[in-house]
Amino acid sequence: MMHCPNCKSKNIGKIGANQYYCWSCFIEMTMSNGSLSLHQVEEDGTLTSLDDLFEAEDLQAEM
Ligand SMILES: [Zn+2]
């Protein structure tokens, strides 16, 4: 079971083949090459990358 790198919640929903959504802090996670890419969904629907806020090891997938 994966957890959210941002809030450590396990309240993660799968929204696509390699896409997940954290219902606790409302960020979208995309899995690619074994690591996660995090995006925040803004009110107008645009995505803001959060990757700069995390260290690479925090984004390693823990499946
Ligand atoms: Zn979260």
C-alpha cells in the first residue's frame, strides 16, 4: 500500500493506469519509471508541479 509523500496519508485513490489521487491533501500522483510525480490541482483546473518540494527518495514508489 502506498502512502502520500506529502501528508503520509494512505487515503489514496487510483484514478488512472499510473495515476493516483490523495483524498487527504488533494494532490495528484503520477507513476513513471518507479517514482512519483506530484501535482496540485488548482481551482481553475491547472496542474502545478510539486516535485521541487520533495527529495528524490521521498518520491520513490513504495508499492
Ligand atoms: Zn496527501
